[in-house]
Amino acid sequence: MSNSSSSSQASPQRQHTKGTLVRDIILFTVARLLLAALIAGVIIGAGMLVGVQVYLLVALLFAVLIAMPLSFVLFKPLRQRINAGIAALDSQRRQQRADLEARLRGAQQGDTGGE
């Protein structure tokens, strides 16, 4: 039974492509922007409740500063998925490069051996 559960967990890790990585990065970026907008709205709303005018630029600045560390906690699964995707694509790229270098070395050795 443990083999079937481990294979089901391993299959999503093999599904990393450039398209899924781009989708995850865009999703993470949009989520962080929405979080910053929500926090800015809360800051402006809180200012209105206490009778203080908070400028939009100031609210956005503080919202971005608050949203940065908060997004790393709130969106941790998405961030981990992005990191796994980057690692998988980097590993694939390294393997392809090693294969290419091995083929080039083989072709060069074949060329010099034939002369």
C-alpha cells in the first residue's frame, strides 16, 4: 500500500514544465498583489474610522511592507511548489546539457579516431 501512496505523491513532482512554473509564478504574484491591495484597503478604512486621512500611496507603501513577510507565511504551499518547479527544471536542464556534452565528446572522439 505504501508503494501506491508514494507513487501518487511522486507523480505531481514529475509534472513540472515551464508552463506550470509560469502559471504558479503568476498566481503567486497576483495573490501577493491582492493581499497588498486588501491590506491597503484595511489601512485606509481604519484611517477613516478614526478620522484620519491616509493617502493612497502611503497606504500602499505600508501594505506592501506588511504583505511581503505575510505572503511568505500565507502562500507557503505555492512558494514551495514554485521552488520545486525551478529545481526540477534546473535538474532537467543540467541533464540535457550533460547529455549534449557527452554526445559532443563522443562525436569529437569519433572524428579524431577516423583520421
